[in-house]
Amino acid sequence: MAVRMMQRMRTDIVTFIDSKNRDQWVEVAKAVGGVMVVGDSWAIIVNTQERASMVKSKLGGEIK
């Protein structure tokens, strides 16, 4: 997992070997909070819906 500060907002980036591991991680991460943008083999966790929309517009994926 990588953690990066982007424009003073924390952004967590996680990559996965397969969609099964990704889906399991997403279910657990939902309990922590934040907004996720999820792609085929990655998830990016951000603090706001606005940030999630920006990530999705650049990388694709689905907002959860």
C-alpha cells in the first residue's frame, strides 16, 4: 500500500493480485470510511466524493 498526500489530502493506493483479493479488501475497508475508487486490480481511498470523482475521471474505475 502506498500513502500519498495530494493537495493536503491523504490518498491511499492499494494494488491486488486478483479481483477476489480486491473485493475482500474493499468489504473490510468500507468499515473504516472514506470514499474508494476501485479498478480491476487497484483501489484508491480518498477523503471526499469530489476527490473520488477527480480520480475516476483520470483513471476510470468505480466509486464505492
